[in-house]
Amino acid sequence: MKRALLVIPFLMLALSSKTLAAQDPDIQYLIDRMQALEKTVESQNEAIESQRMEIEELKAGQGRSAAGGYQTVGYKSSNPGDAGSGVSEEGLHNAVKDYLSTEQGKKLITDASPAKLKLGYKIGKGFYLETLDERFKLQIYNRTQVRYTFATNDDSRDTSSFRVRRHKVKFSGHAYTKDLTYKVQWNLPSNSGRGKLESAYANYRLMDWLQLRGGQYKVPYNRQELTSSAKQMLVDRSLANDEFNLSYDIGVMAHGRPMNGLFEYNLAMMQGAGANQTSNSNNQMLYAARLVVSPLGKFNSYSESDLEHLETPKLALGGGFATNNGTRIFFGDEIRTFNRDVNVKQATVDLILKWRGFTFLGDGYWRRLDAHTGESGFRRNGINANGYTLQAGSFVPLPYVRKRLEFGGRYSFVNPDTDVSKDSQYETGGGVNWYFNGQSNKLQADIRRILTKRQSRDDVRDTEFRLQYQLVF
């Protein structure tokens, strides 16, 4: 009789498994664990007795929110034939689900299950392994971008090329507690096909407004560089980003999102010598700060397309500042080595607006570089540079394609030395995207024109057509 009472809710869960699993993959997981528990019922007398007491109390209409750590609702039978029991099928489902969400229920599943891990797959996140007590989790993520480029160049021959632009492998998750997270990421095609370690850090959440991070990650500076290359509106980032961005470096950071995401801040002290360096070039550091405010409410501002088709407008305004001093520093999308220490100060402002499939974003940059007398290519009074990007895009508002077909355009400007009259670059381009399964499975195409002005020679006009397929798995 004891076993029969315990098996009743499990049988009911099994009969409704298809409906529940369609609503929530975690329900399917619970059903699987209950089936495993049923098989081991002979060795779980103590667990059976505990479950029997829970169900008996529910039948009697007695909640155990204080003693059992959960709350029940009024489980009333809708079947006239079950009037004596006072418990409906839905009530039993909810009772079991409520109980299994408690620490006691989780421990019961862990002890009873032949396997101590749950596994699965989430679109856009990859495969995952997680212990049943939820203390440890590992997600395995892969992203590949295959690109074709046709380029017509004023100063060289036309080219037609295929390449694997990126293939990123990422391991992420948490350890011991959900507040202690980690991430390790490689980009395999980098470094002439030898691969490159990009991210390797641990992050501890003290509270929403205060988290601590240490390791290798992107310098918290400008928006477009911090936005994943998987979530770009056009095939790749802008000309201005390539000139002024700060990429991966090693250091420590305090960051958080206070007031329910209304604000976001980052304060970092980093080596300033770039990724995978074992030592600094001097005893000074790169310092970076970034502040973002979202006055219309929290949203995913680090994705350039409005795939969510937000029903109300969302806006984020951001800014960053960084300073660095040394012989190895970020300069023009790369780490450059100098004979003597040079000093770089730079600032950026940005905004992004999303609403009903439409996105507008813009950013502006300023940089000053001071070098000692005698450093090749630098004047005594320093070099000032500036630039900006304007970009917009929208999904086509038709029933079948409203979340699949998107058009976008961009204008970007870079002046690497404001004291030189003709050395600027201009990027003008547009593109089209087709989303098979959101950002995880998409096809992109764009065309852009890059005009480079030169002092003593004719201007150079280069045109690129790019076609790229992205798959996340």
C-alpha cells in the first residue's frame, strides 16, 4: 500500500510527460529522475516513508510550508468520483513539483538516481552537464563563421577568398555555487591557424551591484568591441572600432548592475600588454572605466539587432575611459611595441536604441598618444585622433519574415591624426541578414566601400562584398 501511494503521482507525471516536457525541459528531467527513483524503490525505504507522509498530509488538506520548506495551494478534486480524496490529478502534479524544488527533494533525487549528472542542450548556449545538486555546471559552446570575400582594390589585384573567420570553443559554468562562474574560450583560426586563448577568468557575484573578476577578458571600454561578434548586425565590426578598440588583456575588475539593471559599471586594472602575456613591460597598469545607463529599463543592449521586437522603446547610453603607459600598448586594433614608454589616453561615448525590430546605434572616439622625443613616427606635442560610427537596421514588418529578414546600413569615419589634413578613412556600407534560428543559425551578406585619403598620392577606394554563414552549436 505504501508503494502504491508513492507511485500514483509518478504515474500521473508519466502520463502527462509530453505536455509538461513541451512547456519546460526541466519537467522532463524531473520525470526521468522519478522513473529512476521508482526502479530503486526497494532500497529507498526511508525515502518512501517520507513521500508517503507528504502525500497523506496533502490528502488531509494540511500544508507543510513551515516544516517542509514549501507551500501548497488548495488541491481540490474536479472529479466527482474523487470527492472523498480531496486531491486532483493537477494537485498531485503540483505537490510533487513543489516538493522536488526543496533542498530535501533535490537531495532525494540525487541519492536515488543511478547517474549523478543531468545533461541537455540549450539553443545558443550549447550542451551542458550539471550535478543534480546544482553546485557544478559546465556548458560547452561552439561557434563557427565561414566567410567568402570578393574585394576590388585600387592599389592591388582583385581577390576572391574563402576563410574560416572564427571558430570559437567555450567552456563556461559555475563551481561550488552559482555565484562563482568561469569562462574559458579559444579562437581556433587565430594566430595563423595555431589558435589563440581569448578568455580565461573566474567571476564571483557578491550581489547584483558588486561582482569581482580576475583573469583574461576584454577591456571594459567600447560597446561594439564588447558586443560579441556573434551578435553583429553587419558581417563584422566597423572601421572606427578597428582603430580605437581595446581587446583582450589580463587583470582584475569590479563590476555590477545596480538598481535592477538601470545602471551598469566596470572598473578595471589590467596589464595593458595584451592577451597571453606573462609579464608587463613596466610597473604601470592600464586603467579602464565604463558606465552605462538604461533610462527606459533593462534590456539586452549588447546585441545589435532587435530580434525580440521590443514592444516598448529601450535605450542605453554609455561611455568609457582608458589610460595606459608602457612600451607594449594597444594601438590601432593591435599591440605595438615601442622603444621607450609612451602614454595613451582615450575616451568613447555610445548609444543604442531598440524598438519593434528597429535598432539605431552610434559611437564616438577620441585618443591622445604622447611619446618621448626620438620615438620614430611621433611628434613632441603628441598625436590626437578621433572617429565615429552611425549604424541602423530594421526587420521587414511582414508576417513570415518579421523575425527573419533584416536590412542594415553603416557609416564610419576615422581620423588617426587631426594635425594631418589628408589621412582619414571612410566606410560606407549596407547588408542583409536572414535568421534561420536567431543568432545561432544565420546568413549575412554586406557590401562596403572604404575610402582612404592620402597626402601625396591619389585617394584609394576599395570595395568589399562579404557573405558569411554562422552556426552556434
